Amino acid sequence: MATYDLVVIGTGPGGYVCAVRASQLGMKVAVVEKNATLGGTCLNVGCMPSKALLHASEMFEEAGHSFAKMGVSVSAPKLDLPAMMNFKQQGIDGNVKGVEFLMKKNKIDVLKGTGKILGTGKVEVSADGKSQVVETKNIVIATGSDIARLKGIDIDEKRIVSSTGALSLEKVPGRLLVIGAGVIGLELGSVWRRLGSEVMVVEFLDRILPGMDGEIAKQFQRILEKQGFAFKLGSKVTGVEVNSKALLAKIEPASGGAAETIEADVVLVCIGRTPYTDGLGLKEAGVALDSRGRVQIDPHFATSLKGVYAIGDVVAGPMLAHKAEDEGVAVAEIIAGQAGHVNYDVIPGVVYTTPEVSSVGKTEEELKQAGVAYTVGKFPFTANGRSKVNQTTDGFVKILADSKTDRVLGVHIIGREAGEMIHEACVLMEFGGSAEDLARTCHAHPTRSEAVKEAALAVGRRAIHM
């Protein structure tokens, strides 16, 4: 029977990062993975392949619509979808091999099969009808999440697809109906719209991007509509009829009322994700779950069963790969007797569309609800030199600062490269910095990041270029 200091179940960003950090701290570590490749949803059918298709489809659209006005004459681009899918797969393969290399480099054993917790210190790994039990001092559950399903709508990953199927469509759908106006739905909708689909998004709430700053979401919706998106907000899909010619989606107002039928070639169900706990034996082992099926943990990631911890999408908090990574590092350090910690107030979020949307900290709605007095500083990219000369002026930067202390409480950006620009705000907020600190920091010219500095200046009503 193999014996370890730590066994991590799942090799997504949270799991493999946890394993690497534990190995660095001198532990003997094994990871358990039920799929053929390492890397979890993120590397195989999530974050990474979607970014490959977002990039490729953006290049396709740029070539077709933007090159000529820059003086670059090319013939109309032709889509080779199989080649684009191969480009995506090359990226997946490279990242998966990278994780395999990290396991070997850090002398981490990879146990292929489904993991089941038998109790404190024991994990059963089953594959191909055979099983083995490994003993370990500690167990970390890092099994991630699965697609959320909509009652009455059967996903076949061909015509009615989840995010997984939407990454591998064999042809561009003429009409794509996206159920859910969250990050995943808008990103994948963007991919297929650029490649030629008519895209309609149906959202139960009366706004897109639930949880993000409302002002940002409103402007982003206007930009997407200008790009060709159609939205039905405050609506719900109650069923999809399948026939040989088309899919017939029945849509009703969320508050109730007369239904209408919309035809589509592909329906994409993107209503969120649910914690993946199937087959782990948690109930039998005595690991408590909350009302939403998430593993309950204390502030040190410990579950109700001694020696068992949990991180990532399977516990409460934003379902983000980087949040899982930070938790993976923190729990490894805690197990090693160190002071592992995650600052949940400074976890950025990004929507990788064009333009991008990024956010960290509190939204204006959250500050109002909490009764916090705050000051707003905003600066549009229409007044940013680099954005002007590149003719990419959509969006703005918004900074929220405490009106008494000037400490930055939230930063929200919509614009090109917003996902890269958000990180100076993250660093500032980690150190408890003020808008004044950011405003007095020299920024290179000409860059889009100057808009961040100008928004910080605008908190004190002294923006230079507006």
C-alpha cells in the first residue's frame, strides 16, 4: 500500500498547483485524475481552449473588417474551421504536457482513476475495473465543477450544447441561441458571432453579467449589441423542441406571461456550474456539504473530516481558476505548518471578449448596499492617446475609493486589454493603496494604462485629459 503526505484528488489549476507547492515544501505527493489528460476543465474544455478560439476568431474578424482602414489590403478571409480547431487543440496539448512536466519535475505520482475517500487517511483509486487504496496523512479535494443543466432541456453536445460542445462545433451555426448572459455565454457567443452566426442571448435577470458593476454591464451590452448580439433579458427558456430542420426554443417572460418560439440551429446552455462531488464518497466518509452541494470548510480549508481539505470550485466563492490556484498554495502551506492565506477581497475577474471587461473589489451596488461612503473616478478610452491612434476607444476605467480614507475599494475596466490592466489595481489594493498613490505613479506614454492613472486622478477631480 502506497503512503503519502498528501493526496490531491483532481488536477485542475487548484489541484496541480496545490501538489506542486506541497512538493516544494518537502511532502511526498500524489494526484488522482479520472480523465485521460491532466489539467481539469480549465486546460481541456474551459479557459484555455476558449481563449484560443477567442483569439483566432478575433484575428478573423480583424482581417475582414479592420485591416483595410489601416492600409493593409488583403482578400476577404476564408474560414477553415477544422484548421482553427487544430490551432485550439495545439494549445490544449501544449498546456497539458506542461502540467505533466511539472508533475515529473516535482516528483509527484500521478494515479489515474476515480478517487473515493474511504475515511481519514485513505483514498481508493479505481480504473478499468481495478482499484487500489493509498494511505496518506492529508487529502485535498480539488475536483472542480460540472456544467449546470436546465430542467427539460437535454444536452447532446451536438445541437443542444454546453460550453464543452460549443468549443468543438463542426460547422458555424447560422443561428445560435445562448441561454445565460454570464461570462461563458458571452465569450462563446462572441466566438461564433465573429465567425458568422446570428447570436441571441436569453437571460433570466434584467441585466447581463450578474455580479459585475452595473454601469459597466450596461455599456458592455450596448457594445455587444453594436457588434450584432441580440438580447432577451428578463426571459426564460422553458423547453427546446428538436426537429430535423431546426431547434424550436420556447421563451417566456421571467415574471410569467405569453410564450414565443424562436428558431435556432444550435442552443448553448450556459447557466453556470455546479460543484463536482459525484463518486467521492463524501457522505459515507462524513464530509459535510452545504445546501448548494459545496464542500463545507473552515477558514483553513479543513472539512468536517480530520485530515481532509477542499479548494476551488467545489467550495464556496467565485468559480475562477486563479482563486483555486491561490487556495491550492494556501492549503499546502497550512498543511506544512505555515500561514497560508487568500485575500478574497482582491480576486480579479475578466471577460475575454473584445473589448475585454475586468473587475476587482467592490462594485458600486455593493458599496451602496453596505452603506459605504465612496468617491468615483472615471476616464473614457476616447480620451486616451494610444486608444485613439489605434481606433479602439470603446469603454472606460472606473475607480471606487473610500470617500474618507481614499483607499481604493474597487476597480472596473471595459476596454482593449482590460484583463492585463486590472493587475496594477490588484497590487495597489493588496497593499491598501489609495487613489492618490495610483494617481502619483508615473505611467508610460502612450499606453492604455494611462487611463487607469487618469481615473485615479478623476477620483480627486483632477484628470488632465478630460
